[in-house]
Amino acid sequence: MRCLLEARRRTIRFETVTTFRATMRRHWRNSTRRLAVAPGFSDAIMNVGLACKHLGMIEEARILYQKAIETDPGSPSPYYNLGLLFAL
């Protein structure tokens, strides 16, 4: 019985991670489309950066956060997320 419960927990964790990655890929795809329409839109740049970070594309995320800072230097979000990225 204990083995069955542990196997079920692993399956749930795997499904959760798989679902999360699929959601991040979809989020990345949608945000890159928005970015193509409005290249100077800092929120779209941030969203692509966040998706890249969650997909393990750290260098791309760093570049996008810096681009978001250049686009809208008054927004605190890119600074915060860039700091979190350096804390990894």
C-alpha cells in the first residue's frame, strides 16, 4: 500500500511539472506574438523573460529583463526579476 501511495505522489508531481512547463511554453508563445505586434511594450518583454526563466533559458531571460529596463526604466518589475535571476 505504501508503495502505491508513493508511486501516485510521483505521478502527481510529474503531471504538475509537465502541466507547468506546457503552460510556460504557451505563455512564451503568446507573449512573443504580442511582442512582435508591439516591440516596445515592456510588459510583453517582461512576460517573455518570465517564461524564459521558468523554462530554464536564464541568459535569454537576463537579456529580456535588461531590454525591459531600457524600454521602461520607471517600472520596478524588471529590476526585481533581474535581481531574482542573479540570486539563482
